[in-house]
Amino acid sequence: MTEVAEHLAACPECRRLFLEVFQEMNNHQPVSLNLSPELLFRHEHLDFDQLVSLADDNIDDEDREIVDIHLRACERCREDVRSFMEFRRQIESAINIIPAPGQPVK
């Protein structure tokens, strides 16, 4: 889908043909297309593994680009990332104060 959108954005002839067919299918009503990457990736919500990869800064460049595009368009996922990062920060500080074996928990 991304490759098609990129091609339509770059190729005036294919874009013209696409719009003609699309208008015919819609009874020649005015057509407006938005081929922005944010629109293309708006439904690509982050899963748990992607959250972990982001938190660990262990995500490949291509996935990072897609995630960044999606995050610009999706408030829900931005909040998921924010709350996950906050949770990680909290548990990391708790893990750092775990008493040694045999020591009482205060």
C-alpha cells in the first residue's frame, strides 16, 4: 500500500488515471485524496513488543520511521508510549532498591 501511495504521489499520469477511475466509481463527485504517511499508518497501532523496543531504544530504522509517523497521528499510542515509559521508569527505580536475599523488606 505504501509503495502504491508513493508511486501515485510521484507519478502524475498514474495519479490522473487513478482519479478518473475513482471519480467514475463515485458518480463523478469531487474527489480529494490524502496520501500522507500519517494517514496511511493511522491504524498501525503499537503493540507491546514495539513499546519495549522503543523503551530499550532497540528498534530498527524502518520500524522507527513507521512508529514515528504513526505517533504523529495517533494520540492514543502517544499516551501508551508515555505511560509505558513512566511505568518502566517506576519499576526500574523499584528494582534498584530490592533488598539482598535474606534481608527484610521495609
